[in-house]
Amino acid sequence: MDITRRRLLMLLPAAAMAWKYVQAGTPEAAPNYKLTEHWWAMLIDIPKCIGCGSCVRACAEENDVPEGYYRTWIERYHVADWKIERPDVESPDGGKNGFPPHADEGGKNFFVPKLCNHCADSPCTQVCPVGATFVSPDGVVLVDKNYCLGCRYCVQACPYGCRFINPKTNTAEKCTLCYHRITKGLTTACCEVCPTGARQLADLKNPKDPIHEYLRTHTVQVLKPHMATGSKVFYNGMDGSVR
Amino acid sequence: MNLFKDIEHLIRLAVVIVVLLLVFVVLRVAVVPHSFGEYGHYRGDAIQEVAARPISFAGHAVCEDCHTDVVDQKKLGKHVVVSCEACHGAQARHVEDPGSVKPAKLDTAILCARCHEANSAKPKGFPQVATADHSAGLACDTCHQPHRPKIETAAKNEAGGRK
């Protein structure tokens, strides 16, 4: 077949379409990782947390979290003897640089690390008008930053305050449970650096995961159970004053 | 009686509807990403895009492949549970190129205090000190070996440290 001018002109639109797909490329898929074989969760053992802030620093470094924003943070609770319903909660710089001694040493004092609860029935994904945030088939709440409008509905909807708008990209951002690590067989950055093992990544679909025995043998709670969000961040030894 | 006698206007209307439908279909195909709806009401490719991010923390398993001497030291002390990058920081680039990317030298005066500075909110069983009056300004590694922190008797007497 001769390439005439007419035939070339007819081929051009098709070639342009094909080139667009070549440019988009195929995203790198993690080998041997099957979305349907995992259901990710996290276990936080409050009596083990020493409030060192390693998790907060590691998260910021691993995920390039902007200064002043936190995907995970630590709160220090100070519950005076007579006001369990109104505890003093503080989190200077998200606990990134540790905590100065509390003025009142009495009462009950402890640290509570917080992060996205990766809810199975998450309020934040339900309010997204464009489908830019979702619960992945392996149970991680993610944001599609190429699709997010930055409308802030999800930031308001999260009952745990785990989302923010990234000031550089102007899109919603949150803990991904280090999705780029757990799909490669690593643990999250915060769990990796936690010196006391207060944080443990768990896979609820893996029958051999120690989480199952832990949940059977301990009194474990989630945050705000009355909201029925299906939270998958389990807290051991959590005080009744924690909100 | 001929039903189809005066239907010219209906045909015109049908043509308009068909054209509008075609425009809608073409626009939809052009605007909606091809992987939208693969797993749910979102772009399926977004999952791979999030997963494609490079890692910063290599994980202690990789460190232990090379630094077996440190692993043996750590096994003898309480810091066996502390992973390497908790103190040494993210080292994925060091793993990729161990020759030229070297971990930074650490300042034990800052590093140890992050975990061991006394605080009423820390668990009671966790070893804590008020650094100001514990070491009299000496760096922690004058007495303590960070990978195996329990003090050997000789070193303790020499530096005059106290518990």
C-alpha cells in the first residue's frame, strides 16, 4: 500500500490517540501482590507508647508530609483525678519532637498515637463528589490526587480529623498506611521505627497474623465506636477518656 | 389511513436525539478515565499510582543482611527490639548505594533523650532519666554502648555515672 498524502492524513488521528496511551504508560505493579488477599489494619498498644515521636518523624520523611501537617501524630492525655470527662489533651508539633514535662504530674498520664483509622465504612469516601477517595479492595482508604478537586468535603467528614489539604498540591491528603511499602512486603514507616512495638501493622485476611490471637486475648477498642465507621485501628489498653 | 404520512417532523426530532446521544457517548468516553469503575466508583489505576511511590525506610531485614556484627551486639541487650532506622534514620538510599551514601553520625545526647527523657506520661516500667542531672553533660555513649546499652562494670566506675 502506497502512503499517499490522503492516507497519511487519515492515519494521523489514530496515531495521535495511540501516542497518548504510550505517554500515559502502564503504572508499575507490585509483583505477587493480590488486592483481594489482604485486609489491612493496625494495632496500637497504648501502655507501650513512650511518646518519642519517631513515628511522626518517620511518616513525614517517608511520605514527604508538609511541615505543620501530620498524617500521624501523638496526643498526650492528662486526666486529673476528678475530671475523666474533660481530659487535657496536647500535641505540640504532633509530638514530632517529644513532649516537655507536664506541669501537673498527678492524675493519669499517657500517650495516644493517632492516624487514619482506615474505616471499612468510611464517612470520608462517601462524601467525595468525584470518586477521588475510596476504600481499596485490600482495605486502605486512599486519595487519587490526580482526580481530587480539593473541595474539602472529606476533611470535614472525617470524625477523627485525619485529613488535610496539602498546601502545595491543594488536594486532600491522608495516611496511606504506607501503601507503597505494604504492597512490597514491608511494614509501614511508623511501625518500622517504633522502638517499643506500640504500633503493629496487621493483615486481618492472613490467618497466621498474630493480630487474631491478640484480639481474642485482649480487651481492644476502636475510636468512636458509636459512629459505626468500621475503624480498623485497634487500641489496646485505651482509657475511657480518649476521644 | 396512513400512519406514517406526516412523520417528517418526528424523523427530524429522532435525528436530533440520536446526535445528542452520540455526542454524550463520545464525550463520556473521552472524559471518563478508562480504569474508572474497575473496582468501584473510582479510578482503578490510582491504586497502582499510590503504590508506585519509592520507599525511604529500607526495613531492618535489609540492614541485618550486611551488618551482622551489630545484630549480634543487639541480641545481647534490650535494644534488640529497636529497629536500625529508629535511630539511624531512613536508609533506603544507603541500601541502593552503600559505597557513596553513608548514614550520618549520630549525637547520642539528643537521640537517647528522645526516648529516655523522663516524662510522667511514659509507661512506668520504661527506663527514664532526667538527662540534666543523670550524666552531668557527658554524651550518653561515654558510658552506654547504644547497641547494647547495659553498662559494663568497669566503664561505670571510670565515668562515675549513676543510675
